[in-house]
Amino acid sequence: MIMAEKLSFISRYLTLWILLAIAGGIILGTVYPEIADILDAYRIEQVSLPIAIGLIWMMYPPLAGVKYEELSKMKGQRKALGVSIIQNWVIGPVLMFSLAWIFLPDLPHYRIGLIIIGLARCIAMVLVWNQLASGDNELCAVLVALNSLFQVALYSVLAYVFVTVLSAWIGGAAAGAVVDISIWQVAKAVFIYLGIPFIGGMLTRYVLVGRRGKEWYDDVFMRKLGPTALIGLLFTIVVMFSLKGEIIVHLPWHVFRIAVPLLAYFALMFGISFTMSHRLGFTYGESTTLAFTAASNNFELAIAVAVAVFGIGSGEAFAAVVGPLVEVPVMLGLVHVARRASIVWFDQNGLPIRRKHG
């Protein structure tokens, strides 16, 4: 497939690597059960130091790749920014929250994991999906930078509202007890696993761009640094599954239960955002960028928060790991959907086709 050749070797087969990492973790935990004691010897908060390093490294490369200087172009994209904020920070979290309760009313830990995924807006892989679908790369860079800032400022508050407050309202006192986390717990996790790499990524970009130039940074440095984030993700998955042996027997059914609402979310979120953008008069490139930005999720942050707050062996962390397993192949499929829509819904100049009814 021609489009897939633009992906790096790791990104192209990410779903396969995740499956192999899961299998490797299971085998490691079975053959070498002492690994749990080794990982717990040194800790940052509730997370072992080796895993904490892996989680922070997952976040650092994508945040180092954000074009923060593109934020100056926001003034010329006010309409797109307004639509993106509604799609990412209102529709997305509410939709995932609703689907999690509809499909997983009896599995609170997995349900919380999905809610955490829904709150983590994409800042990394969306650049890949957007490029493959021929979206507006400049707008995508601006939206990624905007989502990075919003996540640092709002994630801990929204996690508390959706996971603790709203869940207790729907499920009653029992649900509230299960999901009782404080803003401070999530804020600490966000600072460690998003704030530290955010500051590091921003400083890296400004320092190296100033010394070597933007072209070298984007075309040379980031091409080498970027793929290491996925290596950090795979490392984390291996360790998590080495500690998760008690549910491995039920793994297929558990993965299926988690995957169904995720599939529904990605399809609905992309469809809603793409249709919404088209009807508002955005071009194909803009509509595609808005749709992929809204439909994608920052599963690295979701895994980091789930592990830090609930523990590496928790159901919340397990659900967060299933996220990229489902998202990667679905997003590649949606690239084809977007390209098909470019023929049906847009003219040769990428402008939306207005159809008369009646």
C-alpha cells in the first residue's frame, strides 16, 4: 500500500508490535516472576522508576516535535480553533464518557480507563494520520500545540470531573467510591508525565532550532528522536503485561469488551467532526485535520495517568493499553475514508460541494 510507505518501520506495524509486546510481557512474567520485586525497588510516587522513565520518554519526543512557534498563527485560524476546541474538549470527552457507561456499566475499572483515554487529546500520531490523508499540515501543527497547552492546564480538572464527580452522579455512591480520586492525584501525574516532558520538549526545540535551524531540527533531529517514543510505549507494555498475569486467561474477552466502545468512539468522533467541519464550509484539508485531531487520542498520556494514579497492574492501565491496539488500524482505515470523502464531498479545489435538497 503506497500510503503506508510514508510511515516509519515501527509506526507502520505498530499494532503487530503491540501484540508482540503483550506476548513478550506475558512470557517474561511467567519465566521470571521476580521482575515485580525488581521494578518496585525504586519508585516515583506509585510507579517504579524504570517504568516512570519509560512513560516520560513516551511523551518527550512528540512534545519536542510540537511547533510551538506556530501558535503565533492562531489569529488567522480563529474559526478552526473554535471548532476544534468544541470537538476536542466538549464533544470528545462527553462521547467517550457516554460510550464507556453504555458498554461497560459492570466493569468500572475498564470504564475509567476509557474515560481517561477520552480526555487525552492527540498531540503526536495525528500528525502522521493527517499527512497520509493530505490534510492541512500547518493547521495540524497549530492544533497540536494548542492541545498540548490545554492538556497541561485542564487535564487534571477534567479527569476529576468526569471520573469522580459525574461517575458518582450516574452510578450513585458505590460508583463514587470506586472512582474516588482527587484533583491533586491526577495533577501530580500530569505534571510528572506531561509537565516534565512538555518543558523538556519546548526547551529542546527552542535551543536546538536556535543553534542548528528549523530545517535541521524537523528533518534530521526529529526523524531520529520521534520513533523512540513508540519504543518507550512498547517497553511499558511489556512490563505492564509481565505484572498482569491474573487476567491473561480472560484476555481475549476483556480486550473485546474494551475494544467495542473504542471502535464506536473513533468512528463516531471522526464522522461527527468531519461532517460538522464540511457543513461549516471548511476545505477538505481543514476538515480532514479537524476530524483526525478530534478522533485521535494521546494514549501515552492516558497510560501514564492510569499507571500513576491506579497502579501498573490496574484495570484502568490495562484499558489504556488496549487504546493504541485499536486506534492504529482504525486510523489507517479512516485515512482511506477521508480520501474517499475528498472525491464525494469536495470539488477539485478542495472546496465543499453544496448539494441542493428538495
